[in-house]
Amino acid sequence: MTSEQFDAVIVGAGFGGIGAAIQLKRMGYENFVILDREDDLGGTWHVNHYPGLAVDVPTTTYSYFFEPNPNWSRLFSTGTEIKQYANDVADKYDVRRHIRFNTSVESARWDEEADLWRVTLADGATVSTRYLITATGFLSQPHMPDIPGITSFAGKIIHTTDWDDAYDPRGQRVAIIGTGATAVQLIPELAKTAADLTVYQRTPIWVVPKLDFKFSARAKRLFARFPVTQRAIRAVTDALYEFFIYVGLHHSKTLFRRLNIGASDLAKMHRFFSIRDPELREQLTPDYDFGCKRPTFSNSYYRVFTKPHVHLQSSGIERVESDGIVNSDGTKTEIDTLVLATGFDLWEANFPAIEIIGRDGRNLGKWWRETRFQAYQGITVPHFPNYLSLASPYAFLGLNFFNTMEYQMRHMDRLFGELKRRGATTFEVTEEANARYLDRMTELIGDSVFAVGNCATSRSYYFNPSGEATLLRPMSTRNAIKEASQYPLSDYRIA
């Protein structure tokens, strides 16, 4: 069977893939396809639909800069609204017609003779493409806990990434494993109707108050009529979150160290005013520095543990039996439903999410693990021509994925613009440029909480299996966007 051939193949129809598609269209490319394993677009905002789902970055900031939305209902909008925003943007920019749903990609291999990528699908079909873009996101592969006896549980098991919308916890004895960002949103919702709720905590999380409010109809009309007003609000929320990142990550300078302590003190005060029981407060108190693990925002998380039917279990799990959980302290919790809020398999299953074989047979996942996790400007890798990885080491800008997408779209614009100017078709970042970038990122991380703070007990997904904090790009959004617009084109071999 003859393989279909495209100018570009994008793997993933979340906000990263949609942004890459919009950028390709801006540059005049129309012969491209987006392949996604799900049955609709939106990525994590399509897959996740558990109760309480909401963005934990103000939606004035959590959106494409070029596409403000005047219709947000509140500052921290719900998952349903974020999914609708994805739909609206895809329709406005005519992206949807390029998407093929229910299409899983298994692997991609660079054909050196043809200067093309051969992409293999799960059904055995292949497609060929000049340019390959993986936009599989950072949080796309659910982590299933390896707990003895879990398969013997006779009740209902639900993972938060596969929520059963028909499930009603009313009158149920529920256990939830995990206290990350997802659990912080879900636990208060489960507690509203469950007869009994036990929360299994391995690592406490830093939680700070959430300043949330609704946008009035008048405010929405103002945003729609005068978009500059919404951009002004975005400038404020962007600046506040940028400052928040700096406070959380930078430890080497005395000022930022003091501000970091101040942020942790805010969480401590929030915990103190929410919970009067000192023993319970102590159980919920992290023993690692603020910023080692992604902090979260909630006004109800701490208070929910003061309810008589909500219990915190932090002794650990020995095994699961057919009717409940045997705890490490010897007690047993009988339950009807087990909820897994165990997050994502970030490094083992996601870097990369599919098998990528580049020039000279280099396997990207194997190379990353045998050398170090690395990617020039968080987007390209030597020995992988015409390949852009939007979920790479040193790519993610702190708390806001859209800022990451903004600089990556600008990087694409500069790179593909140069290809067109030269009449070229192939690019590959040089080993030297990649090495310089890796050295600089290593130096910048050395000034962060990850290197000089107390992160040993955080179990943070910011750290790769080798213990290096290679997920975040340790610089401001302004600097990342500036670099994306001005990086030396000589850092690439273009032909």
C-alpha cells in the first residue's frame, strides 16, 4: 500500500498540536495532518473530566496570547470551559479538518535516503512526512500504581484520567490514593456526598489560597468590545505568576530565598486557619521546600479534612484486598470505591511518548537515558532532522503551558522562515549548539531550589529518573520568547 505523504505530521491534538497547526498555516503550509489517539481534540482537557476539574492558572493567562477569550465565567475557569475554548480556537483557525481521531502513532523513523519521516500507526499503516512535530504534552500517560492485591479489589476502581461520569459517590465508602494537584480539586467534591472518604497521602503538597471570582456580564461585554482591557488584566496575571515562579525556584540569592520562605509561610498560615488540630496539620505539612513540587491553589482542600467523615491516612498501604485496603500500620479500611489520583508516568512513558529513530539509527529515548535529557531551546535535538518535540526536556515554562507554546511557535516561525528564504527543506540543530544550551540550562538550574533547596523527599515529577530537574526551562517567559525570536540561525544545519 502506498504511504500517504504530507509536508508535516503533528502527533497530538491538544493545545500544543493546535498551536503548531496554527503556526504552520500562518507560514503557508496546508498539507499536514494531526494524529490523535482520542476521539476528540483538547488533549488533557478532553481526557480529564473529573468533578472539580478547573485550571490552576488564571484563564486570562492560560490561553493563547493571540486569541483572548472574553467569555470566561471566572478567573479560574472550569475544565468544561477550557475544552470549549479548544474547540472554538480549532474551529476559528480551521484546524479541525486536519485532525484524524482514534489514530494512535506507534513510532517514527527518519529515512536518510528520502529525507522523510516514516510514521507507523497502530493499525500497521504508515504515512510519510517532511516534518515531524510531536505535541504529546507533558501529562498524557496515566500512572497506574503497582500496589499488591489491587487487581483483587471487588469494588469499583476509577482513575481520574478515565472518570466515569455516571458514578455517584453518594452513600459510598470511598478511598482516594494521591494528594497532587488533581486530588486537591477532586477530594472536596467527593466529600460532599460520600458517606466516608479516606485520603491516602504519600507526600504532602504545598497549598496556597485561591483568589477566584466570577466575571460579570458587564465585564465580559467590556472584554469583547475592548480586547485591550482583557490584555491589561492578562499583563497583571502574567506578571504575578512570573514573580511566583521566580519566588518558587530561585534560591541562590538572599532576597529570593526570603521570598520563598514567605510563600511557604503563606501556605502555613492557610493551613493553620483551616485546621485547628495540630497533629492533623503536621501530617499535611510538607518537609521539602516550597517550589520543589508543583504547588497548588485551593480554599477548600485543608478544610475538608476537618469533616468527621473524611480521614487522612499517611502510614502507607501494605496491600489491597477484595473489600478494602490494609494499611501499613496494621489497620484496615473497608471501601466500596477506589479512586486513583496517581498522576502521570512523566519520564518513563512520555520522553518520548512514541519511539523516535533519527539519523544513523539513533533512538531518542535510549539516547536521552544513556546520556542526559536534553533539547536545544526545549524543541530540537541533534541527529533528528526536521523534528520538533514540543514536550521536551528544558521546555516547560513554569506554571503556564501557553507561555511555552508561545515561544515554541515563534521558534518555528524563525526556523521555517529561514528554510523558505534559502529554498531549503531540511534542518538539524548542531551538536555544538545543543551542548552549549545544555551547559547553560545546567548552570541556571544550579541556582534553583532544585539544586540548592531541600527537595529530597518531594517525589517531584520535575526530576528525571537520574535526579536532574530537566523538565522546566529556568528562565522568564520574556527571555524565552526573546531567544525564540533571536537565536543564531547558525545553530542549525540547513540544506
